[in-house]
Amino acid sequence: MHELAVSAARRTCERCNVQFLDHTVARQSWKLSRGPQGKWRLERNYRFEFSADGMNRYSGNVHTVANRISAVIMEPYPEE
């Protein structure tokens, strides 16, 4: 799952034309939840950092549910 989160963060940074810093993600949290059919599933949140200008760091999050990416969220950053 970690590799999937790294890949999602990298692809998102590439699409947004920003630098994916440190080339990794860190697990921030995880929890068990029930899906639509009532089955248990694992939700994980990973944190990563990126830079739009090479000087400032901004945060992003990759949210996974079961074995899928459900969202990649990036902190607002100045676009040039």
C-alpha cells in the first residue's frame, strides 16, 4: 500500500508541475471502517511534501480505502 501511495503522490505532483520532495510518503493515520455492504475495511492516510518553487514546502495527503486510492489532497500553493 505504501508503494501505491508514493506512486499516487508522484503522479499528482507531475500533473500539477510541482516537485515531489523526499520521494516518499509517511503514514499519518489508519482506522477500520465499514463499507457500504457492512464489511470491514482499512483506511490509511499518508502525508507527503511538495514544492512549487524549489524553496517552500507544502503538504499533501493520500487517502486510501482498502487497496485503492480514494483521494489525493494538496495544500494550496502559489502558481506561477
